[in-house]
Amino acid sequence: MKSRVNRVVLIGTGFVGSSYAFALLNQGVTEELVLIDLNKDKSEGDAMDLNHGMPFAPSPTSIWFGDYSDCKEADLVVITAGANQKPGETRLDLVEKNSKIFKGIVDHVMNSGFDGIFLVATNPVDILTYAVWKYSGLPKERVVGSGTILDTARFRFLLGEYFKVDTRNVHAYIIGEHGDTELPVWSHADIAGKSIEDWMKKEENYRQEDLNGLFLNVRDAAYHIIERKGATYYGIAMGLVRLTKAILQNENSVLTVSAYLDGEYGHEDVYIGVPAIVNRNGIRDIVELHLSTEEKNQFTHSVNVLKKTMGPVLKDE
């Protein structure tokens, strides 16, 4: 019998956080889920509402509204708190606001005696993941950002739709900043082991211009969704649950997370979206893809934009 009880602490029960909690309960991923938020009434209400769905869940989950002392026994602390992206605002515009919020959050978590893994979802996720690593003092492999996991999912979905193939059989990555400088790795995109380039040759109506437009729809998806409904939350919530499963169940799964580069891809001292092997210890290894010259240049540009943006904010850390 399994004796270990997994505890996930969620900090921030806004759109993303509450969607994550709902998806987590539906998939029966953890035995304990603690909700923390400045808005106590909202979080208490969420805990009550989720508990009332327990008879329909695949497995029992103990859910309650808690405080930072609950982080001491946590295996995973997931941060979705922070200022939201407003219409017309880029993810990088949120740096200063959210880095200040995060300093207080991480201090509270670490003061509890927490010794688990941080999973960061708040934007700009790459910079804030770096901030959590600096603020917490934890090893780099135990601080993970959601990175381009959602961008990669959007990419796979649209490619599957275009080629009329189940998205789960599409293998392709978006890497770089989770934002305007991200890039598609066309050189390694395939469906059933057959390159996208080969698929393009199958039919005359497949066109490169369509693929270029498809990527733009991936990159700008958040803007389109925010214009229509004010925020994005379902997709990223499911991505966070996927990451949570990979960590708690020690899956050694390859996922495009925000990971710390220490010479990989020719860069260092930056958190950025890359394929990585994720398990119970966090990030086991970074998968280094052999990029084309154009992809290398785009990736370097993405790194430089992140470093330039976070420099003034995190210079004293």
C-alpha cells in the first residue's frame, strides 16, 4: 500500500489557480490540496465548492483553505498569484509589479521550513521563476516554471487541426520566452515520426504561409483570448496539472518548462522555456535540441530580451 501522502499548496486562487484546483481534483493527482490567498472568503468558498464535488472525484482529496505554515509539509508549492495581464499589456510589462509580490510570498513559504519544489505560473513566468530561485535559495532544479508548456500545447493542437491528425500524435515544441519572442522548432516537428516538411509534400494545398500564420496564432493566442473573455486559464490550468503529475508521480516526462540554463544551448544564468525531463526531484535534465542557425539566432534573441528586462528589477538579488 502507498503510505506517502502528497501535499500541494496553491498560492493564488484567481482564474488560473481555481481552474488548476478544479482540474487537479478531477484527475485525482494529489491527496492534499491547500489553498492560500489574500482573499480569504474567495479561497474558503473555493475549498467548500470543491469539497462538495468530492463524491464525483476519481479519488479522495483533502482540500482546505490554509496559511503559509501548511507549506512546511508540502511536496509542491504552486504559485499563480499576482497581477493579471490586461488587454494590450505584454507579459513582460508585469515584471516590476509581480516581482515585488513574489518576494513576500517566497519569504513566507521558506520561513515555514518548506523544502519541496516550486512550480511558477504567474507572468512573466521566466523572469518570476528566476526570482523565486533567487529569493528561495533552493537548488535550480527544484524551481520550475510553466514555461512554454501551454504554447507547445497550442502549437500541437493547431498542427493537428491543420493536418487532420490527433493532436496527441503531433510532436513539436515552442521554446524561448513564454511571450512575444518565443519560437517554433520546425526542425524537430513531426507527426508519427514523419517530419512536417515531409507532410507538406503530401498535398498541394499545404502551404508554408499557412504554417507561418499558424505559429502567429500560437504566439498571440493569449491576446486573442484576453480580448474575448478577459483572461486565459483553462489551458494553463491543465498544463499545470500535467506538470504536477510528472513531478509527484516521478514520471521522467519531457515537457517544455522554464528551466535554468547553465551553459545549455550556449547560454547561462537565465530561466527560459526548453524541453526538460521532469520527475520527483524537479528538473532532472535539460534536453538540448540541435537547432538550425535561424532557430539558434531566434533563441539567443529571446534570451537577450529576458535578461535585459529582468536586469533592472533583479539586479540586487
